Amino acid sequence: MLTRKAVRWYTKSLFPHPATEILLLVMLLGTWYSLADAKKLGFYEFMVMVEAVFLPIYGMLIASHILRDRRVTLFELTLFNGPKNVFLGRLAATLVGLTIGVSSVAAVTYVRGYSWLVIPVLLKIPTYLAVITLLMVWLDTLGGIISFYITTSAIPMALFVLLTKPYQQSSAMAVLSYFLMPIGATVEFRKFPISIVGGYTATLIVFALMILLAYVGFKRKDFEPQ
């Protein structure tokens, strides 16, 4: 019962919300037009706009409602009777928020005729969920949002640059690429020593390990104000 109350507590600030709805509309329009000439010009524009701009900004908006400072977290721990309910409530609310936006982008790619892009787009959900969940253990709102942006936008942009090199990437770079930028990694799969299925599997394994680490860390963390 308390877990369901926690989920409602965190989810109600996400939708309906004018900023979320406007960003979602802009994101879908941008996705639609970035795929207009993909067959002729390639998928670079789509990868940059969706993977390094639109989805990270959308994820930041979701994260801003989940990442809280110590005092707010301490209040919520008392309200929902411990860290387990707070953690699960935030996890579920983040999943709901991310699923709405990311699945909408995936639907646009499918309607545009690029069904092979649906899975890599949807893999942004476990990636963002793992990053947000891990950040909420150790960082407050501002620090968490900045770190989220660096992890989901700045680093993928750097990886894009590496993928322009003619040589094949290492296995470690392949796992990092499939986790942080599954769309770009799928498009450039020939430059990795592991298969697409292997990359997707590695992404889900990293996701599970990060969620487990976040849960253990959240339960053990002392949220008393310093």
C-alpha cells in the first residue's frame, strides 16, 4: 500500500505537466523530420538529434522530478516508512515517465518504416533508468541533472566522434557504446567485435547490476543533513 502511494506521489508531478508535454511534442516532430531523408543522407542527423539532444533533455526533465536533496528525501523516508518504498516509488515513476517519451519516439521510427530502430530506441529506457537511479543515491537535484547530461549527451557525442574512425573498436568500447548510445551502436555495428544481440544483452546486464547497486546504496545511505 505504501509503495503504491509512493508511486503516485512521484508520478503525479510528471504528467500532466506543460514542460513535459511541449518537449514531447517537439521531440516527436524532430524525430519525424530527422528521418525524412535518412535513406539518402544517412542516420547521422537522427542519431545526433534523438540520442544526443532530444532524449537526454527529456530524461533530464524526468530526472528533475526524481532527484531530491537530503531534506526532502528524509521527509519522504518518514512518509513512506523506509528506503524500500521510496526507492521503488521513484524507480516506478521514472520508468513510467521514460516509457511514455521513449516509446513515443520508437513509435515514430516504426511508422517511418525503420522498424529495426525500435529496439535500440527502447533500450534508452533501461539506460536512463539505471543512470537516474544510481545518481539519486549520491547526488542532489542539480548535481544529478548535470551528471545525467554529461553521461547521456556529452559522452555519446564523444563516442560518435570515435565511431568516425576507420578502425574497429574494443569489446569494452562496444559495451559502453551499446549501453550509452544503442542507436548509434546499432547503426555502426560493423565497427564492434560483438554482435548486435550481444550488445543488447550486455546493456541489460549492466542495467540490472546498476539497479542492484543503487538499491543497496540507497538502503545503506545516511540521508541526515550534513
